[in-house]
Amino acid sequence: MKAAIDAWASVAGIGEGAIFRPVNRANRVQGSHMGEKVIWQILPRYARASGIPHLAPHDARRTCAKLCRAAGGKLEQIQLLLGHPSIQTTERYLGTKQDLAHAPNDEIQLCLATAHT
């Protein structure tokens, strides 16, 4: 995917900055990045075309965060990605629940030393 984006950016003449930029009606780049309103305007059209009629930008944000977590992303890194001030917010956002059957501390390989008399 990165190679495809790099190839597209090269053809588009984009060497730095945001990849997706606003284009005016004259088909000229206008500004350095797309704002929140632009995303809200274009996402529903592409979502409907993809068969997901009620997709909102926040849904895409949450999906990205959950995919990062499922791929092994650390909670702290996802917190930074989302800009959450607290880890608890990120946990609630991801729907993280404690897994008592597979607790992370079960993987710690500690052994008690045998006592010598």
C-alpha cells in the first residue's frame, strides 16, 4: 500500500506535507490539508458507494484504532494516535475489557528459588 501511495504522490508532485489536500472547482489544490468539514462531506458518498450507508468519520477513526490494536499496537501508542488525554479514555473508546482467562501476567515466567538448608 505504501509503495502505491508513494508512486501516486510522485506522479501528483507531492513530496511533503499532507497526502490528501483540498481541490477547488478549478481542479487546483487549495490549502495544505483537508479540514474536518471536507471529510464530513465526502465520506458519506464513498461510504454509500462501498455499501456502508451510515458511516461517519468517527466510525472510521474508531475502526482504525481497533485495527491498530488487533494488529498488536500498544495501547499507549493508540492513545497518542487518537490524541486522548488519558489511557482510560482510549480503553473505553476501544471497548477494552479485562480478559481473565488470558491475563497478561500469566505469561511472566517467574520461578521461586529453592531454599538451601
